Amino acid sequence: MMISSTDTVVVQGITGRQGSFWTRRMAEYGTRIVAGTSPGRGGQTVDGIPVYDSVAEAAREHPADVSVLFVPPLAARDAALDAIRAGVRKIVFLTEHVPAQDVMEVLAEARDGGVQVLGPNTAGIVVPGQATVGIMPAFAGNVFRPGRVGVVSRSGSLGTLVALNIVGAGLGQSAFLGIGGDPILGTTTLDAVRTLDAHPGTDSVVLVGEIGGAMEEEAAAYISGMRKPVVAFIAGRSAPPGRRMGHAGAIVSGGRGDGESKVRALTEAGATVVDLPSQIAAALSPSGR
């Protein structure tokens, strides 16, 4: 998934504390927020943005390209399906702790309808200088600024740290894609890497992965054929097998998903794998400037 300054956005859950706060931040950055939704709050406004009871209602006057979900876990399924059925083509699924069966239903309907989903449990997407959708600090100039480095991260906090280091080294980002930390995702590491590989504004890619699952290994097979340089960092490499560490997807079992297997696969694919996030900027140079 990629966004631009021309994309229109609807905020689901806009009247909540987090929804209203981040709506203001996104709008200040330049994101084109055209409407918000909150069941039972239709007719209100938030910072001048009209509020509707559903995306279906909002779409009659304010069609949106992107929807971002600031809704509780048990409301996320209905909210996402509302957006998909209203014709929204991109869903930024921030909500975490959504029941697995609900996530699977949403992703199945999205796939059938040709709708792109980022998340669930994502921190969002940032295209510096153009737009941001989610809860990443795009407004902080020491964290994000326009450049040529594309970042893929399962973790929002680690992704922020990496973005800070990139800017601190005098570089900038073409895009940040937070794919989310859950085991069932609408956009995988491979999907995000492919997006950045095809993106004309991206010269190099940073992959911030973590133990658990096989997404990084699957992406490595694609990375082996890329011309753009890839720098990777895998978090949690010292975690003991079988123990959950942070994200719901970060568990090693059955000999799959451990840090060393990911490092080996990425290294064999031609990526530069670093031991610390602070080493990423040096590994990028001179690419990405």
C-alpha cells in the first residue's frame, strides 16, 4: 500500500480521544481528511470535519480512498467491513487484539473486493512531505523528512527509532510502511518490500523485522532478485525458543522464525544485516542519500 497527498481519508472512531487527537495531527501534516464516523454521533463535527454514523453514509457526500480505524477490538470487524462495502480501497487497520476470526473475515472480503489492508495492529503509513495515516510521529522533523529510503517495520516503536537514526545521519525516507505485529496481516513483509521495490521514489530499503513467523524468510527470496540495496535489522534474536516476546506474532516454535534463520536467509539473499538499529544509517551510505 502507498498513499499520496491526493488521497482522501475517512477516520473511523473520530470522536474518541485517540481518534480526535490523531485526526488533528494528520490534518495538520496535510493529509486530506474528508469525513469521520462514530455510530450515534452523526451530525457532529471534529475540527470542522463532518461526522457520520457510518462510512456508507459518509461516502454519499465524501467518498474516501483510505479509511483508518480508531475503534475497539470488538467493533473493528464491522467498521472495516463498512469501509470495504462503501468503496474504500485502502484500509489502515490500527486496532490490536482483534479476534482472529474477525481479522480473517475482513481480509477475505478485502481480497475479494481488491481492497488493500495495512495491519491489523499497525502504526500506519507515512510518506514524508505528502501524507500520514495512523499514529506515527510524521510531524517530528527529526524523525521523518523526505528522502529516498523506504522503511518496512513490524514494530511502530522500533520503526520510529530507525527513522530517527536515518534522519540523524542526514538521510530521509520515501515512505514508512508499518505492517503490524499480529500473526495474521493484510500486508506481509514481502508485500511491503515489493511495494518499495516498485516505488520510483525509493532507492534503498530498510527492513525492520523480529522473531516469529516466516515473513522475513519469505521476503528474502524476493530480495535476492532486487537491484535496490536492502539493510535489515531483526529484533529479539536473543529470545528463548517458545516464549512470546512483545507482538502476538513474535513467537518461535517448531524451528521456524528464530532470529538466526532470518539473518541467514537475508544475508544469503544479499541484504546487509546489522546487529543494532544505530548501525542502519551507516550501512545505507552512500545509497539512499
